[in-house]
Amino acid sequence: MAAQYAIEGTTAKGISASVERGVAEGGLAPGDALPPVRRLADTLGVSPGTVATAYKELRQRGLIVTRGRGGTVVAEAPSVASRRPPRVPGGLVDLAGGHPDPAFLPVLRPPSSVSPVYGSHRAAPRLPVLEDLTREWFERDGVPAEHVTFAHGALDCIARLLSTELRPGDAVAVEDPGFHHLLDLVPALGLRIVPVAVDDGGLVPDALRTALRAGVRAVVCSPRGQCPTGAFFTRSRRDELASVLREFPEVLVVEDDHNAEIGGAAAHTLGAAGLGRWAQVRTVSKHLGIDLRWAGVACDAVTTARHDGRMLMTSGWVSQVLQETVAGLFTDPAVRELVAAGEAAYGERRAALIGALGAHGIRAVGASGLNVWVPVRDESAVVNGLRTQGWWVAAGARFRVAAPPAVRITTATLAPADAVRLAADFAEVLGDAQATYGG
């Protein structure tokens, strides 16, 4: 335990609150060891059972983890201190954020007037025109759309789905490497992460089967534009995964298809595979604008009812002003042309960097989406080395559980000519690191 922070409390609730306060205020950092149960009980003058109860609550809420002989430590991504990307230093080219190029985002035009209504929209939370457009959006790719609903973005939806299906301590299979905000969200809900390896085709079927046999209650994955690797399901991979999942019909499968319009890959989704319990989430922030906190969701009937029942008791509905804005963008031909141009440009930019790195013998992947994933030996050396060259890229630690080290480079705004310069700088940094660390 960090010497500067002393845990206090005489009840389980008081002890857990003291630890949480230490984590939130920085007195306890990720990886810091907590005292063994009996030692802390002696220090505080309470029973070991009281401390054990406090630690159990903290584990369920994702603040601490127990590592066998390694003891109990603060989680790497504690739920009260979610990992935020570091501030981009001035004068650097920002290739770390995962954001789309503003040049390919339309100007948002909310309705010019909004008529007041009596009461609330809880009785009719979805605009019929947007509901129809959402059905067409999913059906275009073979995803059943008899049951659709709306949410305030992908993570809002995933959090609601998991919290209605699972209980604290249940396990969720996630991609490794995977979306860093999801890796923070799952433990924040009191759930356990079970990492599943990813290759160029997405989730590895044998790794998924192992996770399912270990008792996971839900699976969260991306069918294309996977963050951070850009992996996407081929038809054969989708069919392999669906075959594995049919052996576990009670498991909820959530697909995050956040790059549906600009991913640069065909849709071979699990949502179209005839599973019993499933949901596919599609957002518009990557192709229509980050301020549009709206997601369309297609689900089986049970999942839809559970999602909407929980939403009814909380936010109630997604703003209908927002819904009208999204519907207008969906039906605008000029917006469709702009989005298509963005998808083509993103594909060209990914390919340019992968090719430029390959010319220096550096392997990188990024077959779809907005990012390129580059395996490295020492993330810090590469990130800091590129910083001295004027580039800001993301260390892969934020996206990994057990996967090997790498860095993520967002290519959405990286012109092909600049990719050549970045690749040369990358090769120079790797050469310097190799000399420093002895090859």
C-alpha cells in the first residue's frame, strides 16, 4: 500500500468508502497493494470479516483485484478513475484520438422550430420516421429489424444491456486488444473481464469457446472497424463464431458496429446469424458528428424489452430534437455523398501508412476503421520517440489486457504524403530503441 495513504473506517461501508476516496483522489494509484485482510483488521480494530466484506464490495465494483499470492491491489482501470487520454502537447500532430476527419462530417442542422408538448415522450419515445429509417439501416445488411430501439450512444446502450442481464461478479468476454472505454466500463459495472484474443478476422473462435466454457454471461465484440486493430469478420469467421455461440444459447451477444458507414468492410455480422440472445448497436458519431449522442439498436424481443424497461425508469427517451436531426441527415443525398467520400479517404489513408511502414519492414494492421495497430516491443520508447519527431500516438496499454504491446495510430486525418514521413520517423525510433535495449 502507498505509504502516504492510510485506510480508515470501522464498518465495511466506511472502509470501502475510504479506499474509494483514496483511489479517486490519487492517494492510491493503480497497482498499489492493499494490506492483507487480517493486518488491516488489526490496524483498524475491526474483525477480519468486516475488512473481507469491504474488499468484496470493492472487487465487485471494479476498484480492486486479487492476484492470488500477489495480494489485493488497486485495479489498473478503477471505476472511479477511468483512464483518460493524456493531453496532447502543443506543436504535435495528434494521431491518438480515434476521431474522424471533420472534413467528412456534415454541418448539423437541428429542426428550425420545436413545438412544445404536454407531458413527456415516454409513451412514444421513438419518432416513427427515424424508426423506419433505422430498420432500413439494419435490414440493408441482413440484420433482423423487427425489434429496434434507440439509446444515447454505444456505451450507454452496452451499459444498460449488461446491467439488466448480469449481476456483480458475472463475467463478460471482450476483445483483447479492445476498445479502452469498454475495458473501463465492464469493471465499473462490477463485472469481470474475460479477454478473448483477436486476429485479423476479429475474435478467435477457439479463444471465444474457452471463455464461454469458463462461464461468461455476455460477449461484446465488433464486426468491423474493430478498435484498435481494424479487424473485421469475414463470412467464414462470422459463421465459425456463430457456431460456437449456438452451443451457449443463454449468453447475450452484443455487437458494436460503430463504424457501419465508414469502416471500409462488408457487413458479416453476428446479428444476421440467427442467434437467440443478441443485440447490434450502431452509432452515428463517426460519420455524422460526435455531438449526435444517438444509437440505433436491433435486438431479440427479450433484450429489447429489458433495455427499454430500464431506459423507461431512467432517461425515458432520446431527445426528439436529436432524433429529428438524425433523421434529416439520414435522408440528405449530399450527406450520403460526403460520408461515402470519407469512407474512401479513410481506406486510402490506412493503406498508405501500412504500406509506408511495410517498406521499412514494420508490420502493421488496420484493414478497416480509422486506426492502424503497430506491434512494438516497448510502447513507451516508441511513443516518446515519436513525440520528439512531432507525432503523438497512443500507447497500446490502454487497449490491452493480455495482448502483446503495440501502439495505435489514428490515420483519419493523416495524408498519404505525411504517412511516408511518419513511417521513416517510426523506423528511426525503432532503430534507436533497439540500440538502447540491446536488440
